[in-house]
Amino acid sequence: MYQMKVCKTLKKIIIFSILINLTFLYILLSPSNNSETQFYEFNVTNRTLGFSHIYAINLANRQDRRHRMEAIANSHNLDFEFFTAISKDDYETLNQYKSDLDPSHKACYVSHYILWELIAHNGYMSALILEDDVDFETDIVSIMSKVYRVLPADWEMLYIGHCSSEGSIFFKIRQWFDNSLYQLFKSDTPACAHAYAISYSGALKLLKEIVDIKEPVDVEIVYKVRSGDIISYSVEPSAIVQWKSLDNPSDVSPGTMGSQWPLKNSTLRFLGLI
């Protein structure tokens, strides 16, 4: 009996040692440690989280969401420019863009597309696009400061929030020991479009590539990311998530709740708004 206990203990020690060694090996070989990589320069202390601009998409009839977004902006000393989302009933605008999507998904697509046009027209070097049902980590500035240190200069999209589990098994192992970790990964299947940034070159590319779409806009972007047509990175875990509840239904897909991606420290909860 004693020998069996000793053997089990030794097995656990060996497995633990292997995991630790693999983790350190991954860190050493990680692209972020490549001294030849050119990194993008940001000023994260500005009022746009290091980007040139921040847009927040908000339907005219969802002032409740706008008020929450304004509270988030004030809490983090950020400036949001609110863009009135295209309505599914605005056929005059929708008919200017080719797509066979249903009116709700097409309105979502057109809203994002128009913002890409504005970013290109205004010559913004980068911009963060938010939908109006998001919540921020309370230490978002600190998280983004770390992200910018390792974000390659040739980035075109940056998912600060997404609806997937990005990253490697090595990172997930590290999270078992320290769940406060955040890391940047080359995007695989980021999904969702509630919190992403694009560079100027990224905006030009999206305007060219995401046209006459057959799937929701976030899905079409994922196709381009996976094919390598767009250079995209994802923050893992998400530092900006969609907040969902029965009294906060989706405007694009009413009646659906989808998956929950909880924050570690919610800004809206801290402010007492959810």
C-alpha cells in the first residue's frame, strides 16, 4: 500500500514537471520573444485606449445601452463617438449594399462597413469598434499596455473581445496556475464583432474583401482570417465581452442568449449597473 502511494506521488511529480518544462519551452519559443519582430507603438494613456479613435455602434431606440456605454467611457476616462446603427427597417440605406442576408444581419453588416469607410476616409491609423452591449475588465488599460508591447506592427485586426477560446494548450496550462494571465495570440477563429480594432490598412482590406456577403459579418471576417487574407490577433481571454440577460435581448438575433464569456472584474458590475 505504501509503495502504491509513493508511485502515485512520483507520477504526479513527473507529470507536473513535464507540464512546467513544456510551458517554459513555449515561452522561450514564443514569437513575442523574437527580437526581430517590429512592434506597433501605442499611447495607451490617451482617451482612446491607445487607438486613433473609438466608435460605439448604438441603435437609436436603445438609449438604455447608450447610457451604460457612457458610464463605461467615463469610468475609464475614454472618449466614444457614438454611431447610430443602421436599422433593419432602413431599406433605403440597406439597398445600397449588396447582400442576401436577412434585414437584421444585413443592418449589422452595413453598420460595420460604414465605420470601415469612415476610418479610411478620416485616415485614422487605427480605431476600436464596439457594439453597445459590451462590458470591460476594470483594469483594461493595464491589460492593453501589456498587449501593445507584443503586438506586431503589421497587424490589421485586433480582437480585444471574441466568442471563442483562442490560444495554445500551453497558455491554458499556465492559466491553471495563474488565472490572471492575458496573452496575445495569432487569431484562429475569433468570432463575434463586439470589440475589435482595425488598422488603416485593415480597414482598406475589409472594404475590399467583405462584400456581397452570404454569412453574418463576423463569420465572413473569420473566413478571411483563417485563409490568411487578414492579419489578425486575439487577446485571450477576452478583456471586453458581451453582457447578456433575459432583459437585454440581442437586437440582431432576438430570443437568443448564446454562450456566456464572463469577465474577471466587470466594470458594469463595479458601477452597479448589472
